[in-house]
Amino acid sequence: MAQPAEINPCFNLLHAVRKLHFDSEIEIPKD
């Protein structure tokens, strides 16, 4: 099951943005 990156580039972009946001949230402590 390959990723639908070629078929759905928008989905790939959303996934990348979500990953970046997740990494940012992890890096910055929410205290």
C-alpha cells in the first residue's frame, strides 16, 4: 500500500504540516 502522495499531493502537504506542528509542540514544553 503506497502512500497517495502522487495522487493526493495536498494530503502529503497536510501530513507534513501536521508533523511539523507536532514536533514543534513536543519541542516547546506546555507548562
